[in-house]
Amino acid sequence: MGDMGDYFNDLKNDRKERRARLGVPCPRCKEVRPKAHPSILLPNQRCKVDGYRDPRHDDRQEGK
């Protein structure tokens, strides 16, 4: 049972590391809501607040 918990902890840590390494603040959030914290976007991710899509190429798709 501990194996599944360890697996999810590893996924969470990998996601947190990737977001810290590749994440950028949403430029549209900065314009529209200057007092709020902007969403952090990964490459090719869409902002859930205002619909802006990060134009950077998602490097994970190259391996497929």
C-alpha cells in the first residue's frame, strides 16, 4: 500500500520541479488582473482564467 502513496508523491514532486524549472507567469493575467497573482504556465498550457495559451513548444511531445 505504501508503494501507491510513494508513486503519487513522486508525481507531485516531479510536477512541482517541472513547474519551477519551466513555468512562466501568464502575461494576460498581468494585464487584466494586475493586483492578483498571475497563473504559472508550462509550455503549450492554456490559462484557466483568461484562455491565453503559452506559445512555447512542449518538449515532452518530441519523444513520441
